[in-house]
Amino acid sequence: MEATGIKQELYFVGLKVARDTERAVLSAVAAGLENIKQITQAASPTTASTGKQVDISV
């Protein structure tokens, strides 16, 4: 294989690694946001009948 072909192959391997890394990062961010949502919901006072958050501001 000539040098140009090797460079092109390395370029495509690099693109694949970058795409896979981007997917992993986006997945981790989505999971983190879901965790924050669940923690916020668990920590917020709600009414038993409606499940809606109660305004406890004074």
C-alpha cells in the first residue's frame, strides 16, 4: 500500500474513533441529566394525590 492509502486509512480510523467517543460522551451526559432529574424529583416535596410539586416558598 502506498503512503497516500495509509494516510487515508488512518484518517478514516481517526474519524471512527472520534465518532465513537462523541457517542460515549453524549450517552454519559444524557445519563447524568437523567440522574439529576431523578434526584431533583426525589428531593422535591410533592402532594400525594396529584404528584405535583408543592410550592413551599415563604
